[in-house]
Amino acid sequence: MTSHGKQSSGPGDQPIAPPESVRIGTDVREQLITMKRRTGVMNWNVLCRWALCRSLAEPTAPAAVPSGGDTAVEMTWKTFAGPAGDIYWWLVKQRTKELGLPLDEHTLNGQLRAHIVRGTQYLVGDANMRDTPDLVALVG
């Protein structure tokens, strides 16, 4: 794969790196504020990681999220993903592949955003999500 959005065809091609930054729109920002109040988790990046994982746990594809919309929260990939960045990016690529979608830069970045959006909606919409132990219980 190339960094120019073209799908790779051979094993010698360069893999697509994660985006330099993760951008979240105003609607998701408002949901993250609600989650911060409920859980006490004060960092956007941590909540966005939980949202990504929550969405990836679903067998269906998330709805497409238009790119280029408003940006209310922006963080670098390193801030978003922390030391597990390679794992998060691999999970996004693996799910994209499972869904039969092209493994190009545009699609992968779109899937990342879509999973964060859907996961945030699931977390904020869960009436049982009242505090940090409820968030942690998702993995149990």
C-alpha cells in the first residue's frame, strides 16, 4: 500500500501508517463531555480508545462518517493511541479487511473515525454506563 491512498498489491509495498492526527466533531465532543461527567475519565484520548474498542466489538460495519466535517477535538495519533498504537491500528485494518473494504488510506482513516463515532454513541447511550467501574466492566 502507498501513503497516497492506493491499495497495495504485493508484499514489498509500504504499509499504510496511522493518521498523524485524530479529529472528532462537535457532536462526538458533546458525548465525550457526558462520558467524562459519568465516568470521571478526564482525557479525551482514553474515552476515544474505549469508544473505538466498543465499536470494534460489534460484528457490523459502522455508518460512514463524512470526512472534512467540523473538528471540535483534535489529537495526535500518539496521544490518541498511546503505547498501544500499533495494536489499535492493526485492529482497524483487520476489521476493515474483514468487512471487505479496500485497505487504502482514505478508507482506513474513515473507518477509524466511524468506529470512534459509533463507539461513543454506544457508550453514551448505555443507561448502565454511570461510572468508571461500569466502563471497565465492558471487558468482563
